Amino acid sequence: MNKIEDTLTILFEGTPKIVTDKDIKANLNYSITADNYFGNNMKSTFPIKKVDIVTRADFENQSWLINEINHQLAPKKLDIDVYEVDLAKITSIDNTNTSGAIYPTEYIPASITKLPNLATLKIENLNLVGRLPAELADLIKLKDLSISGNNFVGGIPSSFGKMSQIESLNLNNNCLLYTSDAADELD
């Protein structure tokens, strides 16, 4: 600092590992000593936002999805130390090379949207059941969706018409209904 400049910029860098179950404010106390400057006993306050641990229940206990999340985020684990910010790291779920794994009572949970950067979802021949969640269309980065060889039923959600980023779509070998209303919305 000199006579011409009357400001001092201080930059603190670090990677705090603060986990809290409520919004709080943290205080940083510091002092600076330099030639011709004394700035002792200064304090800065900054907010720390609440962080929730992501649980298996957040994904409706669907083991095909939980196993993949835990695998990709290892050594972190759901229910222990996975946070929503961690879920943004998952861009692809591809179970097509999973030999022999079948999940005849499991399905795609609507909460799959908690994976905001998911671009590829290939879950073929896993014996999954149920209806396709309309929320799949809310995965705005989804480019490749392949669910062939499962036991999905019902109609193709009309929300699939909003999937503007889709480059590859494979819904074969399921029990899905394709209606003229759905056809108009998919065009």
C-alpha cells in the first residue's frame, strides 16, 4: 500500500471441508503487518450453506443406480459422504457391459434428475420394470438414452418431446405403447 493507493486486496485461497446441517456464518480473524501498515485484529464473515448428505432413499433404493453412483464416486458412498455437488460429476451411466446383473423389481426413479450432468443413460437388458418417468426429459444434457431389453410398460411420456439434446434414443424390446399423440409430440 502506498500514499496513492488507499485499497488493499487480500485473497485467501483454500479448500475448506466444512459440512453443516444448517446455514451458518463463519468468522475469519486475521491480522496483517507490513512496512508502514498495521491492520491488526481484522475480521471477515462469510456464509456457509447447508449441505445435505445424499442417501440411498434419495434414489428410491434402486440398487442398479446406487451401485453405479457409489462406483463412480468411490471412495465416497451414499448415506455417508456423498453430497449433491458430488452428483454433478456423473455424466454417464452405462450398464450395458454388466454381465448377468438383473433387477426384476427395480425401475428408473424420477429422482434420477439429481444427476444434472447426465449425458448418457444406457441401461439395457437389466430386467427393469415400471413406467418411464416423465422427469427423464428434465435431464437437459441427456444425449444418449438406451433402455432396450427391459420390461418397461405404459406410454412413452409426452415430455420426451422436450428432449432437444437427444442424439440417440433406443426404447426397443420393452412393452411400451406408442400412440399418435406421442408421435405428434416426438416430432
